[in-house]
Amino acid sequence: MAVDKRGRKLPKGIRQRSDGFEGRFMYKGETYIVHGKNITETQRKMTETRYQVEHGQYIAPEESDFR
């Protein structure tokens, strides 16, 4: 299980980054990633995204090309 910078355990699928938290989950072999400023926001975004994916409402953001 991952721990944050203070040594507290993080929920499953969430890790701490320098700019906040990142949540990851898989659905039918496809990986989905969400970012949030705190654990609660990240969990909420993961739940919303998972619901959208499972019900066919999810539209993936277009990848940026910074050339």
C-alpha cells in the first residue's frame, strides 16, 4: 500500500505526486488516470469517471501535441 509524504496510508489506486494526487483504475484492460489536489477530490473523480466508463458516457480528453 502506498503512503503519502507524512507516512499515512493512501487508498487503493491513489498515489501522491509533487503537485497533488493521482488515481488510476482499469476497466476491461484499459487504464484510466485522474488527478486531484487532495485525496477526497481524487476519489470523487475516480468514482465519477468509473461510472461514466461503465455506462458508456465517458469521452476521453484529446491528447495535446506540444510541438
